[in-house]
Amino acid sequence: MKKNLIILIALLLPVLSIAQDKKIKLKFSGFVKSDIFWDSRQSVAVREGHFYLYPKNELKDLNGKDINDKSDFNILSIQTRLKLAITGPDAFGAKTSALIEGAFFGATDPDINGFRLRHAYAKLNWTNTELLVGQTWHPLFVTSCFPGTISFNTGAPFQPFTRNPQIRLTQTIDNFKIQLSAVSERDFQSTGPIGNSSSYLKNNVIPEMNLTLQYQKNYKNGNEFLVGISGGYKSLVPRLETDSSYKTDEKVSGFTSMAFLKYKYSDFTFKLEGFYGQETYNLTMLGGYVVKEVTNPLKNFVEYTPINVLSFWTDIHTNGDKIQGGFFAGYTKNLGADKDVIGPYYSRGSNIDYVYRVSPRIIFNSGKMRFAGEVEMTTAGYGKTTVKGEVENAKDVTNFRVLLGVYYFF
């Protein structure tokens, strides 16, 4: 708590100084949120169950009883959020702005309740061009088309979920937008021989690259139509030294592709997204990469190959001011590798064939308060991993989560 107070004071001191400059405008906002949730069994999640992914596999004891078949309950307020939006004088012939946002989610599980940076970026906006430099949502998380779930997982592991330091250039031509991004990793990192680390992408020198194209039409009656595609490429260097102490710089590379659609009508909003990708661990999805073969046993030189993942989700909700109902459904499939592999796997869910989820929700708004309820049914198909990295003879394991969210916005 003392650490968080020091951080907040350090953040506020320069803000108070900036506020004396009438050319700089500051706007504070955020919310206080508490999540109350119950799970029917033990699950794969972070921050004491707050960020939920999927149920754990069966774990039989000596009597054949499933150890993970045990419900749990928790209350957490770590999603409470603070945001500062800043606008200032023009620069380089462009409108300028910046944003800082943080929450008490912590950077790691032991750091739960710790103040964590979510967004920190500066923007230059010309008539039809925008340049953003800093940390914000990954280009594969489309802020105008994402699941409206109450759960903080926001549709993960079906929806890419990650925030990244980046340089993003956006060009607008009528209703079309072309966006080019160069992306690094920070809190959401790839995994490998030394665990989760941003060093695998850093050692590749070239950042992850992404290109997004979208068309958006806003109608006079308030209706909205959005459609887009996105594609990216990333290379990792998992090791600089082999287990036999020889220098190595072997890479593993992968592509991502995505298509999304949104239609907002007066009474409801419909969203749909399809995703196919490789090396998706840092996107909080299934997948990653795996050792394909040992090319030199004496020196322990290896080659890698990515795991392929397919995912779909849809979300529909009403647009009422006081009461909103919604429904989310998602499905993701482990497609394995393109070639035979030997392991080890550096991936998430290498023994999972598929995961699917359905989750209805209802939201009640009154003034600055919100009460929201959601039920998630998430099923993971656990089985035996083949030499292709696919999973066969999958057995369903299901968890039911009942979630109540209480918000106060300011």
C-alpha cells in the first residue's frame, strides 16, 4: 500500500505543475470496480482467479478422485482504474494529445494490488493522419470491435488480449483506414526456455509488424457499420546459447491474420471476429511454438516450428441506457504444427484440442453506478498430444463461473 501511495504521489506532482499551464488541458476519469465470482472447479487463471481462461484438466488422486473438481469463491477490486487524458498546443502542424492509464491489477501474481501501467502514449493528429507512440492495445485488439463481457478476460483466449509499446501510423481516406504498426513486448510476453520474457522478440532486433485495413460508416440515424482485416508477422530468437554452451541465434517465425465485423443498430449491436495465427502465446491465446528437431546433438542446435491456432467469437447486446442484455460465444482450436515435432513445447494449452465458451450477461445502470451479472460456461477438450502437435481423444472438462461486477464511474 505504501508503494502504491508513493507511485500515485509521484504521478500527481508533475500533473499539478502542468495544470498551471492554461494551454494544457487535463481530464481525469476512471472507475472503482469489485468482482465477486464463484467457479464450479479449479481453473487456469491469473491474479487469484480474476483473469479467467479455461478449466484445469482432471488430476486424479490414488483413489481416482479428481483433485481439481473443487469449487472456489473470491472477491477482488484490483480492476479499479485511473485515467488521465491530456491535450495541449499544436506541434509540427498537428493536434497533440496524450493518455496515461493504470490499474491495481499488478504486473505479476505476487504483485497483485500493485499499480500497473495500462496505457501511456502520445499522439499527433493531422487532418487525415495520426501518429501514436507509446503503450496501448495491440493492433489485433480492435477497440471499436471487441467483446462486451463483464469478465476482465474480454473474450480471451478467443480474442487476442495484450497491450504493447508500439509505433502506429494511421491514414484515413474517406471511410477507410490504413494502419501500420511496429510492436514490441512488455507485460504480455512470449514464452520460451527461460519462461516468459520480452528478450525473445528483442533479440530478433526487428519488431513485430502489423497492417490493419478497415472500413467504417456512421449513419445519421446513429447506426454504424464496421468491417476490417488485419495481418502480422513476428520472429523470435528463443536462445542465444545452447545447453552445450555454443552460440546460437535460431529463429522461429509466425503469421497472424484476422477479420472482424460490427453492426450497430438502434436497439442492438452485433460483432463477429475470426482469427488464424501462429506464436500466439503473448496474445493470451492457445499456442506458441515447439522444438521441431535437434540438428546437432553434440552442440544441442535445434530448430523450432510454430503452433497454429484458429479462433472465432461473436457478441450481441442490446443498447439500452438503463438495462442491457448481452451474449458472448467463442471457440478456439489447436491445429498443431505443420511438421512432426519432438518438443519441448513453449506454448499455452499444448494438450488442449479446443476450448469453447458461452456467457450471457445483464447490466443495470443508474447514474454513476452499475451492477452487472454474467454466467460463463467454459469447456476445454484435454487429450493426448501427437507428433504433429495436434491433440487427439479429447475429453471435455467444464467450469461454470457466476460473476457479479459492481462499478462506480467518475
